[in-house]
Amino acid sequence: MTGYYDPYGRTPRRPTVAEYNRLIQAYRKLEAEYERLGALYRQEEQQQAGAGQQLAQLQERFRTVQAQLRQMEGQLQQANARSQEAERALGESRKELAILESQLAEPGTGGETEQQPGQENEWKVEFMRLQADMENFKRRQERRFVQVAREDRHK
């Protein structure tokens, strides 16, 4: 006679059909719960993997933006240095121009002893040429700064 073990020492008996049915129902419930929890676990793993990929993409994008920022800062420093150099050159040219204007305004100064009528015209021509050179220099510098700024914006 087959039966189950009774730890209390009672006489073994055969399980009834109702007990077998309850056991089968309990097993099916446990199996369904196991499947549900397994699917939930797999879904959470997929979500975590997706979040990990998003994090990696964001970190890569952050490094890219950082590198671009460093590059732009370097370009800005170079542009500032060029601008300062151009301003220095412009200041020197203005000083030279002021000296020439003062020499033109006051005939007989600037180390000359006596001016001849033709020399006065030479100074005026020289002054006009230098003034035109200065205006051209200003325009070239403005165009260059605009071009550099435009290139920096597009990089």
C-alpha cells in the first residue's frame, strides 16, 4: 500500500481525488506565478539594458560637447589675440597719422628748415595716401573679424 509519510506516526492513508485536485491547482498557480515573475524579471532586465545604452550615449555626447567647447575656447583665445594685435597696429598707425597731420598743419616743423612749394604738395599727397591706407586697413580688419566670427559660429 502506497501512501505518504506522516511525521506524527499516524497510519498512512491514500490521498483522495479532491486532495490531488487541490495539489494540481496549487501547482498550476505556482507555475503561473513563476512564469509571471520570470517575464517581469526579463522585462526589467531589458529596461535596465536600454537605460544603460542611453547612459552610454549621453556620456559620449557629453564628451563630444566638452571637446567642442575646448576647441571653441581655443579659437576664441586666438581670435582675441588677433584682435588685440590688430588694435595695437591700429593704434600705432593712428599715432603715425597724428604725427603726419601735425607736421602738415605746421609747416616748418619736423626737422625741415625750409619748405619749397613742391614739398608742401608732396606732404599732402603722402598724407592722403597714408589716410587712404589707414581706411583700407580698417575695412580689411573689420571684414576679417566678421569672417572669423562667422567661421567660429559655423564650427
